Amino acid sequence: MADTKRPHPREAWISSDASVSSTAGSELVCTYNWKNCDGAKIHVPGYAPIWQDIPLPIRLPKDQGTYFIDQNASRVPEFPFEPLFRATVSMNPSFRFDDVDVLVNRNSLRKLLDFSTGRRQDSFRINLHLVDRTLVVERCERSARELIRGYQNAGFGRSFEGAFTKHPAGLEDSAAHHRALKYQLGSLTCVDRFEVDACYQQKEGDDTEVLTSAMEQLSMGNRKRSYQQRTGNSTDGTNLAAEIKTAKVGKPKNMGTIMPQLWFGRTPWLIIGRHNDGLFEEVKITNTGSQFGDWEDKQQANLRKLAAVLAELREAVEANGGGNCVAICEKATAPPVIGVFPSTVARKAVPNDLRRQLWNSTSSS
């Protein structure tokens, strides 16, 4: 128990011996779209909004309104990973998490990578659960939503994304597209969940590919499913995934902060809209997937440290008897330190019915 309370300086982490590379590829676990409605309902499979070529220049308003920071935690606070689990049961019924070492959000991986590199960042907290041998890492934000009033400091990112993307037929009521990939992070088998901004197709295509997807509407919370029409096979679309950013003309984006986001999500396309006070004059589309190998070579030491951090976080929870823990990194601490502490909240990470379906063990502890 004492070990779980001891802070861990960054220098104390021993890098993993296993190399970290994206060349082995990834496996699609599931996709889903949150519905833009009251309650917690998702479309399964999901599909990202499709990128639209719009004539330039175009003037767009500043962002304004209430937006999700973490839509999963906001809609399903008791079980933030439940939509992923239910989408997996629907799309990938033979999938099991028994060989998965870590289930995590991309946002948490980015924070832990910053910690591993010693990069200065805001304080953060993550919740840690152990389900059989799988470490479940839950994102923990002060608020799962943010209010943007459209004042002087507001940006244009959400307006740009809304103007240049379109949800495919049958998914017009979508609020966001999420997907989960399984891949190796050194010796660890990880399932990483993240949001995809858009589907970018180099060649002109039509939406019929999306219309042939098998879609299902699932309701969270009440554990009931209501089915929609559609038959056919779902589309992976990993090679079409795109991240959308905006930047002022003459102010280049810092690729050092963007590449981890793209790499962890195996997102090959980066779309940057450049503007002068909301007048968008240029859109640059880059195949960043071709840069993954060079980036991971340069970041190899830090990626191995990240793998070691995740492994020791799992060991810390095991040392706590498998009970829930919280990991906290304080901004004011130099060098960066993560403290792991037993949680005072007795809460499961997975609903019992889903645990029975997705782990071969029948234990519900």
C-alpha cells in the first residue's frame, strides 16, 4: 500500500527495453458516433464527417456556444468507457480484452508522454482501475464541457470544422465520431480511444459506402438497445482519418505538439485552415502518416519511457490490491512527479454485463 502513495520523479522511470513502432499496424476495435440529442445514444458503427472542398476565401464567425471537452464522461459519467464497450459488442462480438494491458484515451497518452519528456504542462489527474489484468485509465477533467461566448479571444476552429465537413446520410444527427484502435506500445498491448475530426478522401467518392454500413442505435445508461435499419459491412477508414486545425496566416502551427496527437490516433491526414481574423484564404492538407516513422525514431527514448510509466501505473494499482487509484501530476513540481494514491470512490470501470461479455473471466469485482 505504501508504494502506491509514493510520488514518482520522472528520472526514476526506467525505459522499456522493447522498441516502440507503428509499423506493425493497428486493429480497429470499434467506431461510434454520439447522437446530438438528450440522453446518451450512439450510432454503431460510426463514421467521421466527410471533408468538403469549399471555394475560398470564406469568412466564418468566431466559435460560440457550449462544447464538450470530454463527451464520453459528460454523457456517461458513471462509466466513461461504456460507449466503447457497447460498440465493441455490436461491431466486434468476438473481441476480448483479456490480452489488453491498457485501455486509455488518447488525451491521457499525450499528457503522460509530456510527463515522460519532462515538458512543462498543467497539472492533471487520471483515474486508474484494474479489470482482471487490464489497466483502465480514465480521463479526469475539471469540467466535461466548456462555454465559448464568441468574445475577442475566441477562435475559429469549430466554425471551420462545421463549415468544411458534412456528416454522411443517415448520420446527420451526429455530434462527434469516436473510434478505438488496438496496437502495441512497446511490450504493452493498448486499446486507444480518440475522436476523429473528418474523413478525407483524396479521390472524389460518394456517400454510398457509408450508407451500406450496418448501423445500430444504442442507448447508454438504461442498458437497452433500439435498432435502426441498415445492413452490410462497416468501413475501417483508418487511412482516411484527418485532424483539423486552424491558424492565423503567418503563424505556423507547432508540429511538436500536433504529431503526438496524430501518431497516437494513427491519423494520417492533417488539415490546416489559415485565416486573417476569420477570413479563410488557404487550406493546407498534409499526409503526416508518412512522417510517423521519422517522428517515432526521434521520440524513441520518450516513447519507451511512456511505456514504462504505463507499466508501473498498473503495478501501483496491483500493489493497492487491485483497488481503484488516482494518479496526480502537479504543475508546480520540478522535476515532474506523478503520485499514485488509493481512491476514496468505490466505483467499477465496467458494467457487469459488459465485463462478462468482453473478459473471459466471470468475476465482477
